[in-house]
Amino acid sequence: MYRKILVPTDGSRLSDRAVKEATRLAQVLNAKLVLFHALQEMRQPIYSEGSSTVLASRQRVRKAAASRARKILAAAAKKAESLGLSATKDYAAGASPHDAIVAAAQRHHCDLIVMASHGRRGLSKFLLGSETQAVLPRARVPVLVVR
Amino acid sequence: MFRHILIPTDGSPIAGRAVRAGIRFARETGARVTGYYSYDTLRAHVNYGGYMASDKFVVQMDRRAEHVGRKYLDAMAKLARAARVRFDSVCAKVPDPAEGIVATARRKNCDVIFIASHGRSGLSKLIMGSVTQKVLAHSKIPVLIYR
């Protein structure tokens, strides 16, 4: 039924749980697992009043984001591995994280997305995290929302 | 992994596709299924051309709605039987379908809800159905949004 599962992760506790659930599901369904991290758009300070600000170069910012992505994905892959499944890792930027997630699902030909109800900015006063909320109507494939 | 899947239906063709996928999902994960249908005749009661409907009429309407629901659930039972999936069903009269779904999932100890992205009143693929949206907001267990 589901052959390839995409799990977007931002390294938060809740998305860890999504990785765990997705790994178990992938094992039961005999499916492949793709761990994905959407690069955050970096906001650079344009100026800073009363103090001198060294503007990081765009390249340096990008490099830092990529290294963070690799770290998050390595931790997620380790989690999947500890449950006995080796996963593919990928990260990319998009106009926004949810666009990157939807595009990644298509690029990897995933037929299911498993994601946490909330992410890093998990304000529980909102019933659903903003990225999850945005992925749901845009995804072409089923989405399993884990809490 | 998942042991007990709640699959709500409103009898629409889109829900029908979700039902078939949900039963397949149950077969592959080895889970059992509870089918769910709810109805509410309150609106007919209030909107009866400016008149209150008689109690007898309301009872009649309820009986009809129950009959329709049973028909959908029987069809689901048949699919489950063919797939050798353990099945039971709930046909309930509740004012709010989403609340009924979430409450039934809790009462029946379901561990995942398998629901179509939109149902009978689904206007567009770009928006999520209101019932699905509400289930997602209130459910404490994972929800698979099928499309």
C-alpha cells in the first residue's frame, strides 16, 4: 500500500516521535523511509542600532543552516537505525518549509507523509502547528498527523 | 503499531475511497476496524418551513437516517470481511460529527483515525473539510488524512 514514507523533521521532540512512528509503520508495511529537513529561511539583521553588527555573508548563513540540517537528519537517522531501519536523508529550502516538504514528497515519489502536529514553534494553544496546517491542503498524498 | 483504526464515513464517494484505503491499511498493519457513521436530524426539526416538526416526524427522520447509516456500515463490513479484517461499527445520533468521531475513538480505544480530507460538503481539493479539520484539532491520537 504505502511504499515510501516522507518524514519531515525539525529536530523537535514531537517530530522525533513522528520519526519513531513512521519507522515502525515503514517496518510493518515494508516501506522505505525518507527523512527530510526543510531549511529555515535565515533572517539577517539589516542593521542593529547602538551596536556594531557584523553581517554574516549569505553563504555563511547557508552553510550554517546546512550543517544544522545534517545534524538534525543524522540524529533522526540514528533513531530509525536503532529501531532497525536505515533511512534516506535529504534537506532542501523552499519558499517556505511547507512548500519544501510538499516538493520533497513529490521529488522522492513518496506516497505517504508522516509528520508531527506541531514542530519547533509548538505553541500548544494552536490546535495544529502552522507548517502541518499548511502541508495538509497542499500535499497530493495522504498525511498521517502524529501527536 | 496500530491495533485499532476508526474509519468514519458520511457515505460520499470520497469517503468511500478512504474506507477502501483504510481497510487495506488495516489488513497490512494487522489492525481491526471500527466503522463510524453519525447523523443528526435537529436541522430538519428547526427548519421545517417555520413550523416545528412533530415528535413523530423527528422519530421517522431518525429512523431513516439510521437506516442509511447502517447501509453504509454494512457495505464497509462486507469489505472488511473480504479483507479478513476484524470489524465492528457505531451508528450514532450526535449533533456534531467531529465530536462524535473523537469521542468514539476514545471510547473504543482506537489508536488512529483514518479519514478523508473532505467529505460530502467538500467543495475544493484545496481546502480541508470542516469535519476533518475539527477532528484533527481535537483528536489526541494520530489522524491519517486520506486523499
